[in-house]
Amino acid sequence: MKRTRVVLAMMRDGMRRHAMKLLHEALGNHDKRRCNEYLSLMYLMMLAGSSREEMEQGLEALAPAFARQIESLNRTSRDTARDSNHTATALATLFNAWRAATETNARDVYGDHRTDPVQEFVQRYQIRFEDDGSLREVPSLDLFVALKRVARDFGLRFEMDSSRQFAQRLVNDLETIRGAGFEIEIGQKRYGTKLYTIRRVE
């Protein structure tokens, strides 16, 4: 109750707006910037339990401990978003499956085997990687079909029902997917079909 009383007095004196300014100056466009109003209140609550000297310092510049907490929250959010993103997971699985097929092919080059893992991969997923292990200018529908099938084969969640929905979701999640280790370039055909060039960053 004492701390709340101090915070209310600080808010009355315009300190909450000042705290928001400190957050913006110190953190810029951070992942939790939509929560700056709430974070400013939490910052004042933290300062209210500090000594007079710490409170004055905290109103001059954002306390380093608070900045570290926000950065930790940002990292956790990004990790969670990457780990739970269906497209990023399906892409990683597709790239892994292609690598496994090419490595098996390379090992069996002198063997007397009737199967060709690379050809089986192409037939199953209807998509072919370049020699450097990248996907180049793959139409949206082809990529959607490949990811949908690889998700089904490996028991992954991939809750998209059309290439149009997939294309929109991919654009929305682009930063998360890039954060999961993929370089993605989006081009466009004459009639509006999206073309994707995707490389995995090791």
C-alpha cells in the first residue's frame, strides 16, 4: 500500500509519461513496445521501493536492471515464437529431409541400390532444391504443398488450408522465420504468383 501511494503521487506529478519517454529512448522499437504504458507503471513500482538516490537516478536514465529484464523478456518471446511457428518448423524439416536424401545418395553412389532417395524426395514433395541446398523461385502453391505434406509425414502442426492463406501467413511471420535461420526473398510472377527463394543460414 505504501508503494502504491508513492506511485500514485509520482503519476500525479507526470512521472509515468517521463518513464515512458525513458523506455522509448533506452529501448526504441523493442518487442514489447506495445506494452510501454504497462511497463512504465511497473518501472515506477520498482523505483517506489528504492532509496531516494536510486529513485532520482532512475528518473534521469532507465535503470540497467530494468532494461536487462525487458531484453530477457524479448529474447524469451522470440525463442517461443520461433519454436512454435508452424512454417519455420515445417521449413526446417523439409530442408533436413532434403539433406538426408542427398547424403544418402552420396553414400550409396557406388552401391547396387534400386532406390534413389533424391528422386523419391522430389516425387513425394514435388519440389527440388538447388545444388547449393537452397530453394530458388519456388511458386507459392508448390511450397505450400511441400510443407503441408512434410508436416503430415512428420506429425507436425500446419494449420493452413490454401496457398493464399499460407502466403499471407508467411509475410506476417517473416521476421520470426528469418530469426529461425532462413534467408527469404519474395518475388512475383507476371500474374501475381509469389515466388520464394529460401536459403538456410547455418
